[in-house]
Amino acid sequence: MQLQIEGLQEIRSLMEGYAPNVARNLARSVTLDIAKQIMTDAKQNVPVDTGILKRSLKAVRRRSSPNNPKASVVARAVKTRRNGNVTTQSANHWIFVEYGTRKMNARPFIKPASDRMRARMPQAMREAFGRKFEEMLARRASRRR
């Protein structure tokens, strides 16, 4: 499942007055922020049995071209501690929970989260961009002091 984020062209045109690397970093940051919002929503709706699936959801940057930032919500292995022993547990069963099997009904949590984000994407992009842009300006101002 892939969610296309539109509006990055507007961000790029606004950022032309800044150094290109600053604009790229800001676009990457906004993209990752949107993925984190989807992850947070998915974590609130994921069915919990042992909690491993919920703990395993992470928002990560993906390797991409500089002008096309990408981020994903992934299920990574988590380390658990039991009786002093550390074990790594995989959450590969996310696909069975999300889509179901012939013996188990689907209990989707990622698609509904991405659908909700898609419905409010322009607003979320503006909010994330504004927040990240202000953070960047504050960091630059504190460095100049």
C-alpha cells in the first residue's frame, strides 16, 4: 500500500529562496512527520494480544532521490526482556491481521489510518510544514547568537 503526498511542489517553490539542501531537508522532515502521524493513528487502532505488533510499528525514512522524499510505516522486530533474557520478536504477522486469512477475518489498522490521513492531507501538510519551518528558523536563530 502506498500513499502519495501531494503538495511538495508548493513547498519546493516556497523554499527556492533558501539553500537547496535546506529545502530538501525540510521536505524530508515533513514527509517523515506525516508518516509518524499515520503510525500514531495505526497504533491507536491496532488489535492488541501481546502488544508486540503495536510496539513494532515505526515511521522510517526510505531511501529515495533528493527531490522525492519518502517515508513508510513499518513493523520492525522488537526486543523483549523476560526473566533477565533479551529476545527479539518479529511482528511479521501484521499482514495477516491487516488483511486476514481464510480462517481469520481482517482487522485493518494501517489502511484506515492512511485513509484518514489522505482525507486531511492538505491541512496536515500545511501544519507539519509550518511547524518544521518554525523549528528550522529557531535553530538557525539560536546558532547565530
